[in-house]
Amino acid sequence: MANQEDVFKKVISHAKEYGYVFQSSEIYDGLSAVYDYGQNGVELKNNIREYWWRAMTQLHDDIVGIDAAIFMHPTTWKASGHVDAFNDPLIDNKDSKKRYRADVLVEDHVAKIEAKIDKEVAKAAKRFGEAFDKEQFLATNARVKGYQEKATAILKRLGQSLEKEDLADVKTLIEELGIVCPVSGSKNWTDVKQFNLMFGTQLGATAESAMELYLRPETAQGIFVNFLNVQKTGRMKIPFGIAQTGKAFRNEIVARQFIFRMREFEQMEMQYFIKPGTQKEWYEAWKEKRMNWHLSLGMGEENYRFHDHEKLAHYADAACDIEFKFPFGFRELEGIHSRTDFDLGSHEKYSGKKLQYFDPEENKSYVPYVLETSIGLDRMFLAVFSNSLREEALENNTTRTVLQLPAVLAPTKAAVLPLLKRDGLPEIAEKLVNDLKWDMNVAYDEKDAVGRRYRRQDAVGTPFCITVDHQTLEDETVTIRHRDSMEQQRVKMDKVKGIITDAVAMKAWLKKI
Ligand code: ATP
């Protein structure tokens, strides 16, 4: 595959062509940054959610789940700081009239510098061959070090300016870096302004009695306001966690990059309530746990990295992102935040209710500190989907498109294919489908030559194809074809379920964490 942009275009068109992701209300030309999941997309999304949910709740006896409403009392958002501080810095280009997030413009500029480093590394790797030591090269090559220093300095200055709310300096930085509008190519920028990302709506029938509400911009606050309900009814002892998945809404200024940045999206969040003073160790522990969760899916260690925040949000005393290598470069996939007692303390203040925990060991009450892990389900979907899509050159000079989804997440685990549409083969295949369908999603396909059917299942990401042929009539064996290796294995029909279940079962994958 060619350049990043082509790869990303291919991801988007493949997602549509194979029933994964559609533009919302497409017949009306769509709605910007809003997407629908199709027949395969919903299965992949459900599987990712379940993989997260089970890792968090089932495998942690100190974490329970809840499902809070999207609508919340409006004071929630005053207390959380969102009314006053949930802003993004925006900037307009006067020539193209296009609007951008000022921080994203700078980050994209830095990504270009990082791409230059990658290029130098690739060049050197070619030159030195087997003797190439990447770490050493990065540490010693003058040009690469120069790029690195430049990138770090830019991000540091951006972080500091945002922290101080010095928007004039953010504009100066954009000017100094010579950043041009990707549409008009000009440097004719407006000043940088703040823009609140929450969607407002109303509750109630008449204008006079209506209450101004917000659609929640994060799921976390539903957990904070239920902290005592869960702690008391579940008799939870600190440290303990509450997990939740659900929709969140943000009026994003720049909504491009497909499902990476949506206006309606889903989050998977977990708040872990801890004793004040223990936040550093829990921060490190959750960084490790969450990275292990990602790595268990086998999508390549080199595609992940931690990125410490320069600019800490109003609630945090330490924060980092787990970044993933998307088709457009490394970007945030998940956030890990040490939120101190900011949220519970603030809800105490605004509600006038005590949100404290009585610690029997310490024999005193306190507002717990919170460690949060927060990942976008749709963004994880994009990570999995884009990482899995491959165009493979085959020996016979053809190529195949294959979606190498981790088998545990694949929408359909197996397709059963009768070699021919006669001689009793479809009947046997249907029987096999009826046997397997109680344990997994299976497909049946009898149309076209078997080679084409394999290609279709490759493209949609089905890890196994089971073919029923004439030998099946004689000895009750079938072939299992493996999507990634394309190898075929002949097995007794009654062994099929066991073989496939072992490979796709969530249990087997969760054990790798
Ligand atoms: P970004 O800097 O990309 O805007 P953020 O730092 O505001 O993200 P958080 O508030 O920490 O994000 O949200 C936690 C997670 O929710 C993010 O890591 C991301 O995976 C996901 N997320 C946030 N905003 C969006 C969005 N608009 N569309 C899809 N996923 C999102």
C-alpha cells in the first residue's frame, strides 16, 4: 500500500463495502462526524466492548459496573468544570473560512517532523542492514536528534501556553512555525478563541418550565455521582472501581478522520477509588494493566506508546495517553488520569451532600482520590480495523485483501462452505451451521467458486472457513482453512467446534492479559 492517505482511504471504503461503518443518514448526504455501524460493525463493536467489560469487571473482584443515564442534572457539569473549562482553542483561516483546532494544527506539524525521523530510520536501516541498532541510531544521529529536540520543544511550548490560557502565544507559535491552512495554503489566521464542546438541550414541555440540560460529554460523571450508592449497596472497600460504557457527545470543532473524532461516540471508562497519597502507585499499576490489555490482542507492541501530558486538565495531578499508530500516525487511543479528589470534592460542594468514605483501618472519613482509565470504543474500533486490513501479495502474482482481526473480536468466527451445491453437500454444511450457531456467529455461503468465497471471508475478517466436499461423504472429515496462513487442515467433523472455540473463545484471550 502506498502513502498514509491512500491507506486511510482504503480503510474507510473497506469499512463501508463490508458492512462495518456507514455515514449517518447517508441518503440525505450524511451528517458530519456522525456514523452508523452496519451488520458487521455492530458485532465487532460489541466484541470490543465485551472484551473490555470482562477484563475490567469479571477479572477484577474489586470492580463493578453501572449504566448511568445520558441526561444528568445540569449542576453536575458546573461541578465537574465542564461548563467553564471544557473548551478547545479554535482558529479560522480567513481565506478558506475553514475552522481548525489550534492545538491540532501544531500537533499535525509535529507529526510531520516525526515522520521525517521515521524516514531517516528507514533509510539507515536499509543502509546498515542487519547491523542496524535503532536505539543507538536515535540516540546518536545528529539530524534525528535535532528533529526530536524540535518536536519536544514545540509540544512543550504548546502545553505551557494552553496551561496559562495564553491563546495569543498559541497563535504566535502557529505563525512562527509557518503553518499554512491545508485548504487555502495561506497563513492568514484569525486570533485563537475558546469554544465550549457541550451540546445543550431542554427538558420539559413548556418554554417557561423547561430546564436547560447538556448531553453528557463524558461518562465519568455518572460514576462520580453514584459513588456512594455503589459503595454502600455493594459494601465496597477502598480501593475499588466502577466501570461503565456508554454514549458521550461533543461538539467537536474539527471533525475529520472518520470515526477517530466523532460528535456522538462511546466511551469505556473506569474510575478507581483510592486512599489519598496512593495515587502514584495506582497510576503506574493502571498504566501497566491497560497496556497489557491492549497487547493481549496481538496488534504489535511497536504500535503503542505512552505519551505524558504536558498540559494537565483542571482535575488531574498526572496524566498520560496510550497512543496507537493509526494510518495517520501515532494518536491518543486511551487516557489514564490521576484525578485526585477533584470530582468528588466538587460534587460535595455543589450538592451539599457528603461523598466520603469511612476507612475502618484508619478509623476516619475522607474523600477518596480517583484513578481513571478512559478509552473511546469507536477509536479502539478504528485501531483494530485499520491495523487488521492488509493487502497481501500472493505467490501467483495476485493480491488478496485480508482483514486480520484478532479472532476473538471477529464478527463471524467461521463460514461453512459446501464445495458444490449438490450431492448432499449443502445439507451436511447446513447441519454443521446448526450445530455451531449455539456457540458462535457462523455464516453459510454456497455461491461462486470456493476460491472466491475464501476471498470474501478474508475481506470480511472471518478467521476460519470450513469446507464440506466429497470426501466428507466418505469419512466425515472437512477442511478448516485458516484466514491468516491460508493453510488447510483436514479434521473429523466432530472436532471442528472444539478447534474453533479454542481459537476464538474470550477466555483464551483474556488469559493473555
Ligand atoms: P482528544 O485530545 O483526542 O480530543 P481527549 O483527550 O479530549 O481526546 P478524553 O476526554 O480523555 O479525550 O476522552 C477519553 C477517550 O475518549 C479518548 O482517549 C478517546 O479514545 C475517546 N474520545 C474522546 N473524544 C472523542 C471523539 N470525539 N470521538 C471518538 N472518541 C473520542
